[in-house]
Amino acid sequence: MRQDDQHAGGGDSRGRSVDATFARLLGWWTGWAVRRDWADGSHEFVGFRASERGAARFARRDGNYWRRGPWRPTAYAVVAMTRAGFRLHAQVQRCQDAGCPGAQRSAGERIGVAR
């Protein structure tokens, strides 16, 4: 934000607070998410984390949770994506879009799923 755009109240020329502007920018923050693939070809993103290591840890714990049930993910992949993209994708049910992050990964790059 330019210096002359700031007002005495801490906002910009459009009346937005500096905190609101900062919050909008955080939406484009890049982090790591876990792509969970299902047998029907759909996928979802879960476990958005700041670090790749944190996302991989989430994937292992999530795999342990699903291992006990009758329905299990077929694969996991840790992928880089923006927080905004993660939130937007959460609104999509049973996504099968090949353009989503992690779709091109080979089986060797995916995190194994215990059976």
C-alpha cells in the first residue's frame, strides 16, 4: 500500500483496514496440502500446513485413521498450493479434474497407504 493511500484511521483510500488488506494477502500464501485420492477417481485436499514436513505427518496420521474403516483412500500426495486454492477446492464435491495439483505424480512419488 502506498504511503499516500493510508488514512489517519489506519485504512486505505477505499476504506479497508490494513488488517483486512493483510488478511486478503494471506489467502495467496503458499503452503502444503495433502491430496487424498479415492477409488472412484475423485480426490480432495486436506490438512493444509505451512511446511511440507507437517503435511507429510498429517498424511501419515490420516492414513492410520482411514485404515481401520471399510472405505480407504487409494493414495496420498503432498502438494504445494495456495491457501485460497485450498479453500476454493473445499467447495467442490468429488472432484475429478486432472488439472488439480498432484494429478501428474507417479505412484512412486505418492505416500504409501497401509492396507
